[in-house]
Amino acid sequence: MKYNEIFSPEEWELLKSSFPIVFYLIAGADKNVDKKEKNAIVLILKHPDKVDNKLANQLLSDIDKNDFDNVPIDIASNLSSLKVISEILDSKLEAEKSIKFKKTLISLGI
């Protein structure tokens, strides 16, 4: 299944932003994203097929590591974006697939 056909281009871009947002919210919770954390996300971006979620695979394949440099620092804005992303997922996917993606997203942020 090609998930980018289910979502509008705007929704797809927002879904792509979920990875950098969650990464910085979790990895940067201590106000410092260290080199080990950055290297881990670069490795995931190089091998998205290793992630056990087809939607995540397709999104990660479409993300450039530079996308991680464009995340707003405002936590409230990021949380608001994640709420919208969650609503999009819930409206377009079966509940099981939506929940599985969200769990994958959280696991990649750690």
C-alpha cells in the first residue's frame, strides 16, 4: 500500500514532520541532543526498511536529515502539531494502524 496516496500532500508533509518533532521532544528533553542521539536518527534515516511499520518506512524514506534542522523550538507548537497529526491518522487509518504508527513514532524518539 502506498500511504502517500491516502493522505493529501499537506498531510503527508505534516506526517513527515512528526519524526523530527518527536525526536527533539524526547531526545532534547534534557535541553541537549547529543551526538549519539543524532547519529542514531541518521542511521534510521539511512535504513528506514529496518523499522517495523510500513507507514513509518514510507515517511522515513521521504525525509531528509536536514528536515531535523527545521523543527520549531516552541514545545506548545510541537504538541499542537502532534495533536493535528494524531487526528489525521485517526481519520484516515484503521485504529490498529494508527496506534501502531504512534507507538513506532514514540519508540524512534527514544
